[in-house]
Amino acid sequence: MVMDNYTTHTAGSLYKAFKPEEALRILNKLEFHFTPKHASWLNMVEIEIGNMNQQCLGRRIESWEMLHKELSAWEMRRNDAQASINWMFNVDGAREKFTKAYANLNQS
């Protein structure tokens, strides 16, 4: 499971939603990975939300009904166009970009 903010998303959320036995059963099937705190641009969901804001929501929308209609139309256009993210980050690029972050982790 990929989570976008280490400080707010925790396994404890499952214990709030489920009985302890069920939460533990689910947790035993999961492996958590977190995107860096100051690198939301690495998170594909954040990228897509940014696209939605820029392409669809960057103006006043007068009602919930209109909002739903606009978002549905935007989603349909994105899906029809088979819009995707051209992920060009590789391991070497990440290591170079996050040299300082690795150093901070090693000092902890």
C-alpha cells in the first residue's frame, strides 16, 4: 500500500475501522510504502488531482449538480483520451535527487 504522508496515515486507521482481530488480519497482508514528505510531485494521485484542478476546477462552479456534471465530463474525457502519466523517474535518478534525504535517514 502506498501512502502519501507518513505522519497522518497509519496502520492505526484499520483499528478504528475494524475489530482488532480483523485489523490485524488485514495488516498482515499489507506492506506500507510512503512517498517522501516534501515530494508530492512523485505521487501519481497528486499529479492527477493537479491536472483536474487545472483543467476542470480552476473557476467558480455554482452548484453541486454542476460540479458533479463537470467532474464527470472531465473524467470521461481523460478516460476516452487514455490519459496517462509518463513516469520517467528511475532508481539512479531517484538516488541522485534524494541524496540529502538519504543522508538525513542515515543520521537518525
